[in-house]
Amino acid sequence: MTINKFQGKTEEEALEKAKNEMGQGLVIMNVKVVKPKGFFGFLKTPYYEVTAAMEDKEQAVTTPAASGGHRSIDLAADEPIDLPKPGAAQPQAVRHVVPPTEPISEAARAVGDILNAHAEQQKQQAESAKPSALKDTDMIEERLENLQQFLEKKLTDDTVSKESKKTPDAVALEDGENEESVRIFRMLYQTLLDNEVDEVYINQLLEDVMKVARKGSSMDFILSHVYQKMILKFGNPHVITAGEKGPQIAFFIGPTGVGKTTTIAKIASKFKVEQGKKVAFLTADTYRISATEQLRTYANILDAPLSVIYAPEELNAAVSKMADYDLIFVDTAGFSHKNEAQREDTKKLLQMIDAEYQTIVYLVLSATTKYRDLKEICDIYRSISDYSLIFTKLDETSAYGNLLNIKLYADADISYMTNGQNVPDDIAVFQSQEIVKKLLGGD
């Protein structure tokens, strides 16, 4: 893993330096404003510092256990490990809501006023919670510090049994590896397992870290590498952007009951009210009358057009009527992944769109669905189209392991996550740092 820091007068300049040196495959770990120190520091202009990382190319490694040169230690803990108490929540930056530039109805204007008032209140609360002398903090260092304190407490209070259950994927440790390192890895293993991360991915992750760890490696060193490796595995989200030449068309596919229609309304509201973009809706979900009416209600509030598509052949004609819009959101029928007829209908709809249009497809999944079912769903929808992922209902689960499991299994970007029914508040661009902290036992 390669981690570098880049500085610039603006955030964009620092990001550009990072991309030029490390390439497009980099992952942004942190962005902060640095205030010059020293006696004359107040006379100097603050600058931006971007921390970026990139996964090194994997090299073939012979498993030590297979050669007989090392003993094998299973990382499954013998005693239950409690998750840590919630730490101090960090105030999140709140973007100022810009009223839409297009004329909208009084109902939509009322929505904008409410959102503006809510955002301003959050901004004032966040500002009052920050120290006056220092408004920017290094989030990564603080999260690692909280997690390190948790592990130190567990190492002090708990005694880990020397006997351990054997698993097929036990990670090999060198002879003479110190007991503290073994205990740290065992606790990380159990914590990830409690969060329902697949054992295969846990062993891969910890084995990668063990390749760079040495005898006597500190807890901070081990935890930092696990944290950074997990963020790199999540990668960067693939979010919607307005079309450059014509509208950007976003298709939302997925099983029934995962919240596709509500998710569409949340994202569309963000673009309409906060950025003043022209949005439009299409729905091909003619199986449920309630779905069409629900989307129509949101369309009326946002003063946006809605068209119903009864057959795939009607898609391009409907899109051409909305050619002067920035974004077109297409709701599709939810169906069981075992229903082949509806699966073929959705596939035909996606294939029908003209190549001249810019398109993106999102597979919407519920975080409460069983891992086994999620894998089957991903396989079925992969036969329909390539996709990015949106996870809903994060507020209805306490285990987030499936987000990492499916990211690695499907090899698809996670773009958005939702944590409630409120429109448009309960949605955010996927935050890998937040999820990794939860997976490692933080809050």
C-alpha cells in the first residue's frame, strides 16, 4: 500500500497533484485545511492537504504453512468480545442549500425553504460545537485513536485462551511472534466476524496486514494498516452527475421492497433543491399502481414531469421528450430474482436505450438481506447489466459486514447509502471511513 500527502492552495489543486502522481485508481483518505504554524504563521495563507492511498500490486506469495516453515494460528477468539461503547460523534460538514434556479411551484418552494432552514440549523450547531481556534480536525487520526483505546482496554481487561478453534483459512504466523500481536489479530478477527464479515475476506485482510507486520509491531501500526486496507477495498463511490451533452439517465433496478422509489425521490430532491438541476421521472413499474402514485406525488412536489412506460419500445420516445432536462430517473419494477419473465422485461428495457444517451445503472439492495440471498441477487442482476450499488435500510441493522462482502463479491462500486424514510435527508454518498470504523467496533 502506498500512502502520500499532497498540498495545494485549493482542494482542487491538491487533488490534481495526487491524481497526476498516483493515477486515477487512488483512494482519497482525508482532506484537511492546514494553518501554518510558528510566530508569523498568522501572516501566511492556509493550504489544503490531501492524503491519498493506492493498493500495491499483489505478488505471488507462497503460503508459509504449506512449506512447513511456520506454525498456523487460528484467529477465532475463544471468548466473546463486546463491541465498544459509542464514542463522541463528530459534527458533519453541512453544505449550504442553494435555492433552485428554475421556476418551481409553491409546494416545491416550501420544500426548499424547509430544507434551507434545516441545513442552516445544522450548520450553526456544527459551528458552535467546533473549537474557535481549530475548526478542522484529522478525522482518520481521531478514529484510529478511538479504536486503539478500545483495543488497549480489551488487551488489559481480557485474557485470551491459548487454545483456539481450527479453521481452514487460518493465518500463518512466524515462530516467536509475540503474544500481544496474536491477541490483537484475534480480537480484530472476532470483531469483524461479529459484524458478519465473511471469514474468507477476514483471513485475506489480516493475512495482507501480516505480510507487512513485524515482530513487536505496535497496536497502532496493526490497526492503521487494517483500517487503511479496508478503506482501499471499498474504493471510491460512483455518484450521479448531470449530463454534459443531453440528460444523464439513471436506471434503478433491484428486488421488491428495498426502497427503489424512495431512493430515487431522495437523490432527485438533492439535485433539484440543492443544485437547481432540471430533473424528470420515468417509471416502468406498472405492476404496482401504488409505486406509480408514490413517484407521482414526489414529482408533483418537485414540479418535475413524470411519464409511465408500458413497454420497453416506448422508452426512447419518452426520453426524447425530456431531452432538455439534466437528469432523468427511471424507476423499474421490483421482482423476485427467481422470476425469469420480469427479469427479461427489465433486461430488454435497459438494452432498448439509444447509445447516444449517457446512462448509469444502480442495483438497490437492502442491508438487512441475508448474505446468501444478496450473492444470488447480484449474480442474477449481473446477467441484466453492469451496475453500481446502493444500500438501503442501514438504520434497520447493527451489522454492516454485508457491505464489504458484496463490494468484494460483486466487484462493484458502492455509491449511496440510506438510513431512513425521510426525503431527502436520509441518504448520503457512501462514506467508507464511517463504515470501516463501525466494522472495527467503533460507532
